[in-house]
Amino acid sequence: MPECPTFLKLPARAIKPRSRGITHVLDSGLTPEGIRAFLGQTAHLVDIVKVGWGIGYIDPALGAKVSICAEHGCPVSLGGTLLEVAAMQDRIGELRDWALQVGLTHIEVSDGLRALPVSRKQALIRELAADFVVLAETGAKEGNYPPTPAEWGEEMARDLEAGASWVIAEGRESGTVGLYRADEAIREDLVEAIVAWVPQDKVIFEAPRKGQQVWFVRQLGADVNLGNVAPDNVLSLETLRLGLRADTVSAGALT
């Protein structure tokens, strides 16, 4: 593939593997051929691929997709909902063995279904961190469970202490719960509380909508970690990070 030009002055972006400016992509059912084509164009911009929800459990092509992602330097993570279901059925050991057999290196630990006490969630983080890179998510899947900023920050700090490599702020693929109001507006007090409790480079903010991505790049800079990014939005997100789009060209993305 031809290299991209370098004649513009743009924000410096670390090359992979990087610890800041992470783009965490939601795979909602790509085929092996689709993911090979996608990463052939964007692998240099993709840091983690999350197989959403419980798709990995019912997708016979999961192993092939994990291998393709590994070829492109893109680790794959299971979605947190699958782990929550396994925990509720007392099948964490079986889930771990299967995930290792498939070649997964990352796993998400969450309590979006509100079925696991915080202590159980953090025990799972400690247990699974022995075999995986753990991403620990905070926030509920339902919009009628309002977030308390201080509680979110404290839970994230404890998740990191338990062994999580990153903490994820819930936004879902809809961008209407957790970090967001029903109209997709950002809960700014919640974001402020999170960055007050934990280092910004340890937080992945789920931001599936363009307006949400713009807000985070403007407020927290080009190297903010963003998650639940749709595959077809990876290139457009990078233009926001680099100030190559009107929304961020004069809003601090070039500093």
C-alpha cells in the first residue's frame, strides 16, 4: 500500500503499540473477508477490536478473525456482556479456557447488566488479569440507571488497582446511556469526575457518534482514547484527531 503524504503540520501521533490516542473498534459481525479488507486499510489506526456483546460465542469464524487481526497487530477483546452471562452461570473457567484456545489476548469485565456486585467484578479482574489484558467497563446498559460521578470515578480507580490495564466509560453503541443523555449529549460532570479520579490515558471513552467524538477531541485533545468506534468511522475519527476536518481544525487539535 502506498504511504500517506507527510507535508502538512499535524499533531504527533504515536505509532502502535501505543498507550494514548487509542481507537477501540466495535465489531458487530464482520466476516473474515470483511475484517481483512478493513484492517488492510486501517490497521495502523486500530488499537483494539472488540467483538461486541455475545457475538464471539456464536460466530464459527471467530478464530479466523482473531488470526487475521493478529497478523495486522490488532488484539481482539470479547465484549463484557458475554463475560457477565458466564459469571451469572458460574462458567468463568470455561470461558477463560475457550478464549485462550481461540487466541484471544484481551477481555472486557463489566457489570452493565447490574447483576454482579462491585466486589465480584474486581475479583474477576484480578483472576483474569493473570491470562489476559483486562479492560474494565463502568456503567449500566439501561438509561434509567443514572451514573453518579464520584461512584464512577471510585469504581474505575479500584478496577485499575485490581489489575485492569484500561477502564472503559460506558456509552453503548447507541451513545444514549452512561456517559450520555438520551439525546446523545455528554454528561460533562461525569467526564470531569472520571479524569479527576484516574489518569486520562487509562480511560477509554465510548463515543460512537461523530458529535461525541468531536467533543472529546476538543476537550481532551487528539490523544484521547475513544471506544465503540464503528469500522467505517475509523478514518473519519482520525481526521478529527488530526484537525483535518472543520469540526476540529481550529479547536485545539493542532496544539
